[in-house]
Amino acid sequence: MNYTSEVENMCVVAKGPNHGPAPIPEEGKWVKAYEIKDISGFTHGIGWCAPQQGACKLSLNIKEGIIEEALVETIGCSGMTHSAAMAAEILPGKTILEALNTDLVCDAINTAMRELFLQIVYGRSQSAFSDDGLSVGAGLEDLGKGLRSQVGTMYGTKLKGARYLEMAEGYVTRLALDNDNQIIGYEFVSLGKMTDFIKKGDSPTEAYEKAMGTYGRFADAAKYIDPRKE
């Protein structure tokens, strides 16, 4: 290491107490993190691309600095889904520092990785106070039955009002309106459940009917409309 002459000519002043870094909560323990391998935790983060036309929700399960599990969910950009496929292969097995400096192609996924890095190295993880953290595979619990992302898609105009297109339950097939044309419920089909029924041998029609459900006062409607056509 090289020093300038100004530093070389300085006298030594003794350093006072050195307590190291402040401890952070990690998987039910308080840890003083000195190196990447000192970091563990499960957490989520959101990222967005420069034109802000798409977003990514990234979930990572990190054990001793290594990404053991990654869930990549994207919305709003078709190219982003292909980048997510790459990220799902690239991220597991890397340290969080490697992942932070890996080009994940999509700005939104890169930004999500940055946000997660900041959260986890500061001890702001979802599993901070869970003994031994969460098992690898916990990321799938975010998806629920059918292993599909929970997506909400709504559209509205001043002239024609609101249209519910997709809810957490599934693809919205019909909206229920009362006598004042206000939305009082909806009918939906769970595409994940429908696909599972078909894989088990049901016909597409049978699977469609079995995967349907309603929400709200759907049966009391004065009128039903297809939100995509009416």
C-alpha cells in the first residue's frame, strides 16, 4: 500500500474503542456482519426499468451469503419474462455480491436485486426474527395453489367506468352490475386450477366449469357484462 508523504510524516494517534459493525437481526440471531458469508435471510424487493414500463418482484432465500432460492415475477413487459427466465438460472448459487454485479439483462430485475441487497445487508429481511430462517422452497408459498403469480389487472375510463380483468382468484369472465350499473361482484376462472384439472384428465369444458367461482353479490345482479367486450 502506498502512502503520500503527508501521511508518512504524521505521528501515530492511538485508536479508541473498536466495537465493529452494529449487529443486525438474521434468522433469529443478532449477527455482526463482516463478510458476505455472514449474511442470511429471506426477503422480497421490487424493481422497475428506466422507462418504467415494467416491474419485477424478486424473492431471494440467502444462506451464508449464497442465493439458494430465487423467485422472479415480472409484469408489464414481454421481454422481461425472458430476462426473468435467465435470472432464475443465473441467480441461484451466486453470492449476493456477485448477483449485485451480474447483468440480469432487464433493468427492472437489476433494480430489484439492488433493492434486495440493501434490505438484506441492513437486516431488513422477512425472516430476521425466524429461528433458522425459512426453508428453501418457501418462495413458492407466495404463489399459492397452482403456482401462479397473484396478478391484479384493472382498467377504467371517465366515460365508461371500471373493468376488472384479472383478480388474485383468476381471470375475470363477467362483472355483476346492480340497477345503478355499479359493480357488485364478479365471476372468475382460476386458470391454474383449470390447467391442473385438464392434466388430470378432465375435458377442457369440465375443467373450465370446475375452476369457476364468484365473488361479492354476483347472484343478485340486475345485469352481467363481459369486461373485455362490453
